[in-house]
Amino acid sequence: MPVYEFECKCGHVFEELVPMGTESHKCPHCKKGEAKKILSPCTFELKGGGWYADGYASNKK
């Protein structure tokens, strides 16, 4: 199950482990609002030369 980020009408933003396809979740802060799934920025970052540059790139021209 993936972790999604939700935002409630009360302004509370939280993460929750829910089944795929879940569009809304009950807000744990106000306990009455239905929080909607939001898109958050990705924290995935590639650094360094990488497997292609280090092992597979050809130096021949």
C-alpha cells in the first residue's frame, strides 16, 4: 500500500498509508472533514555518474 498526502478543509495536511485508488480520507485533526488527496513534490534525486555512465557508456567515438 502506498503512502499518500491528504489535505482537509480545516487546513490540516497529513500522510496516510491507504490502498491504491483512495481519493479521500477522514481527517485525524478535526475528525469530521473528508480530506482530499493532493500531489506533493517528489524527493527522489539521482546523483553521481550513474550505472550507465560508469559501466555501459562507450568511450569510443
